[in-house]
Amino acid sequence: MSGGTERPLAEVRFLTVAEVASLMRVSKMTVYRLVHAGELPAVRVGRSFRVPEQAVHDYLRSSYIEAG
């Protein structure tokens, strides 16, 4: 584990693409684009994707732009 910031797999909460889209207030297609572009990490489970919840928060935090 690098940096000591990774959590044990049992503690990771995974979200569906629909849940990520709802949380981010975007379409599911936007989430799929972020996953396929490598901007949002995801795990493939069968034919669907699961996104670690922390990855969504990290993405939003790093994408935040201050207005001003």
C-alpha cells in the first residue's frame, strides 16, 4: 500500500454507475465516459462497473474550481 491512504478492501464502499451519476448530478453516460477515459477508477463486475465511493469524492475535490 502506498502512502498509507488506501483502505482495506473490506472497508471500501462501491457505488453503481447510477449511484455515481446521482451523486454527481450528471448522466450515467457522463460517468461511463469518465471511467473509460481513466479519470474515474472503477472495477468491472460482470458487464457492469463499480466505482469506489472515495474515488468519486477525490475526483470532485480535484476538479473543484473556485469561482471568483
